[in-house]
Amino acid sequence: LFIPRCRCLKTRKFVRVPITEVKVDEPRPHCNRREVIVTLKDGREQCLDPESKFTKELLKKL
Amino acid sequence: LFIPRCRCLKTRKFVRVPITEVKVDEPRPHCNRREVIVTLKDGREQCLDPESKFTKELLKKL
């Protein structure tokens, strides 16, 4: 389960669909930026911009 | 990627090994409790007690 590279090529500022899971990957050797990946209610995964207002609010709720 | 059941049978209050990823699953139809699953530096996954001091501190840092 080693996370080799960065996972997110493009990110969104926000999502409208309900979120069932939030994954936060801290910067690490193979990817020097923080990545926030949410799983949506329908199972799809979406990368979020860690710096967007929406994401910051989301992380605060955790 | 639909998360059918609860994933965590037993949880730990804290971990000492560095964490590379934090997953937070909100209560949902098939699992009515919040679950916090961390990926450790060596790739292993560990469930954390969402209510422990360690976990609360961890989530605050996100």
C-alpha cells in the first residue's frame, strides 16, 4: 500500500455530492505536496484543492 | 469502491510510527460509526479510536 507518486493531477475547488470518506496524504518523499482525496456517495473519488475554502472548512469539521 | 461494512474491529488509542495518510469515514448506512484509519510509513494500516486524545489532536492538525 506504499503510495509512490502524487495521486492528484487536477483538483477541484469543491464538490456538491455528499462525501463518505476524506483522505489526507501528507507530503512525503515521492510526493512533496499535501493531497486531499474525497470519496463521494456514489463511490467516485475526487481530488480537492487543499487550499480552497471548501476544503479548509471540510477539514475543520473532522 | 463502495465501503460496505465498518472496517475497524479493534482500534488503538495511538500509534508511534509516522503516519503518511489519514482516512476518516463518516457514519453511513452500512456503518453507523465514524472510523479513522491511518496508513503508517511502512504501509500498514491501523484503526484509531476516534475519541482518543491522540486522534483528536491528529485530526486538528489536518
